[in-house]
Amino acid sequence: MTVVALLSVAPVTEGSMAGEVAKAVAALDEFDVSYETNPMGTVIEAEDIDTLLAAVAASHKAVDGDRVSTFLKVDDKRTASTSARAKVDRVEEELGREARGER
């Protein structure tokens, strides 16, 4: 089984959040997960939901601040193992091109 999630962790603060977001991302390195960060969050893959949730909790706790906002969206497909890359590949197959546009 593979669990794929979109995670966004940020302090509620004025100014740049980059330093605190970097702490949240770095906390994931302590777990058996793979991840890719993008401008809107971090996509995480884990073998099971328990590993994923432990990594998410550590990421949330790594951020300093009086208030921390965490958004988590989980895709726990229990009947098959599918990677995040495979999901994108399937969309690109339907599009007949890369799933990205340039401005």
C-alpha cells in the first residue's frame, strides 16, 4: 500500500515564512517517506498511514510560532500501490503532453 498526501505547514505570521517552512520540510527527513516540495505545499509518499501521520505530526511540531496552520489531504488507496509520479503520468498520458504550462 502507498499513501500519498499533500501537506502545507506554516506559521501564522507577517513576512517570510520560508525559514519555518524549511524546518517543517526538514523534519520529514527523520521518517521513511519520500517527498517533493512545491510552491503550495509538499507531496509526501509513505508505505502506510501510521508512518505518514507520524511524519506530518513532526513537521507540524517543527514550526515555531504562537499559531501554526497545517493543511493535510490524504489519498490512502488500500487496494493498490500507486505512486504520486504514476498519478501524474496517467494525467499526462490523457493530455498527450506534460502537465504544466508556462506563462
